[in-house]
Amino acid sequence: MIYTNEVKNMCPVAQGVHHGAAPVPTEGNWVKNKEVKDISGFTHGVGWCAPQQGACKLTLNVKEGIIQEALVETIGCSGMTHSAAMAAELLPGLTVMEALNTDLVCDAINTAMRELFLQIVYGRTQSAFSEDGLAVGAGLEDLGKGLRSQVGTMYGTLEKGPRYLEMAEGYVTGIALDADDQIIGYQFVSLGKMTDFIKKGDDPNTAWEKAKGQYGRVADAVKIIDPRQE
């Protein structure tokens, strides 16, 4: 340890009482985080790259400082999906400290890890008050039965108005309009369900029909338009 002359010439003064770190809620307990192994929690972080071209939602399940589960969801950048594939392979087994310093290439994933780390170490996780936290596998529950990310894609112009392209339910095939050309509902097809039907032996046309659905007052529509073609 190197000290400056100013410090060397100081006289010693006792620190007095020091209570250590403040306890934070960690999986149903109050824990004073002193070492990496003290950190546990299930939570999410959202990150973005430098040009803000893409975004990443990162979900980690950490037990005693070790990442046990990682869910990486990306949008907006094709290169990020390849980095996400590497992250899903790389992150489980690392400590939360190691995960902060991985070469994931993608800024968005690294930024998501930084934001998530802050929640974990400050006791602001989703499982902060859950005894023993959440089981490994909880990350998949966010995706639902079809194990697909919930994505919303909307587009609009002043000249032509809004277009619903993708909803949480699935790929939008039609927008229902009333007499004033206002949106009152939409039709969709769940691509996850459609794929599952095909895997079980249905032909694509049958699977398409079985995976269809609608929301809103579609039955009252004056007309239904294809948001991608009309």
C-alpha cells in the first residue's frame, strides 16, 4: 500500500463504531452483502447499444452469487441475436461480478447486465421478499406456453394513421375499422401455436386456421384491412 506524505504525517484517529453494510431484502431474508456469494435474486434488466439501434431484456436467476438461469430477449438488431446466443451459453455458471466483464460484443446485452446488477446488489429484485426466491426455470414462465417473447410492433404516419403489426397474442393479419375508419379490433394468428400444430402433424393451412384469433369489436367492423398491404 502506498501512502502520500500528507497521509504519512497524519496522526491516527480511531474510527469508532462501524455497523457495516445496510441489510437488503434477499429472497425473504435481510442480508448484508459483503461477498459475491451473499447475492441472490431473480430479476430483469433492459439495455441498449451506443447508436440505440437495438435493445435487450436480460433475465437472470442468481443463487449465492452464481447465475443459474439466463433468458436473453432482443429486438432491433440482427447481430444482437448472435450475441444473445453466446450470452445464453456463457452466463450460467458465472458470478455476477464475472458477468459484468464478459466480452459479449453487443453493447445492449452488456448494458442490460449493468442495469440488472444494480437491482441485485441493492435488493430490488423481483424475488426480494420471496422465501428461497424463485425456482430455476422461472424465466421461461415469462414467455408463456408457446415459449415466445411477447412482442408489440406498431407503426403510424400522420398521412395514413396507425398500423398494428404484431401484438402480444401474435402476428396481426387484419385491422377492424368502423364507419369513421377508426380501429375497433384486430385479427391475429399465433405463430407459436401454429408451429406447434404443424409439429403435431397438422398441415400448414389447418394449423393456420386453428391458430387464428381476434380481439375487440371485430364483428362490428365496416371493413377489415391488411396492415401490411393496405
